[in-house]
Amino acid sequence: MTIAVTGATGQLGQLVIAKLKEKTAGSNIIALVRSQPRSKPPYPV
């Protein structure tokens, strides 16, 4: 199952992605962002 997270560069979005990565593989997560320059994650994917 693929999960899309909106607002992935925000504080809540980053927390949601971190928790999802504990539960599922990173390849199952899609981060949706509004601003591409801010889209570089501060964590390894």
C-alpha cells in the first residue's frame, strides 16, 4: 500500500513521515510538497 503525506515539509508532516517509516518501508511513502526547494528531507529516505 502506498501512503501519500501532504505538507511533508512542515513540522507535522515530518513527524508523520518519521512515524510511518517506523511502520512501513520508505518506498511505500510519497511526500507531497508545495515548494520544491524545501523538499529536500533532513533525513535519509
